[in-house]
Amino acid sequence: MCECSKVHLYEVEFKMEGMIVVPTHKNCGVSLNDKQAEKFQKELMKTWGFEEEEE
């Protein structure tokens, strides 16, 4: 898991791990941890103009 302190939207790429696509940090080449992945998803939805869903 990525241990980088801050991951920006433009620093994330997607790679295959088996049959699963995972967000990966471009600088270190390691998959994002759960907290980073959740933050990335929220930032991506905001950038695309989607409303945040209430659970």
C-alpha cells in the first residue's frame, strides 16, 4: 500500500492486479490504501461534476 502523505488526482493511474483494476500512485508505483482511494474517488466525482451520494 502507498504510504505517500499526499496523493493528487493527476498522480493516480489504474493498473490490473489479477482481474481487478486498482488505483495506483504514479510516483511510487504502489496501489493506494483505503483512505487514499476513498479520497481519490470523492475528488474524482467532484471534478466530474457529480453530486456526492448520501448513504
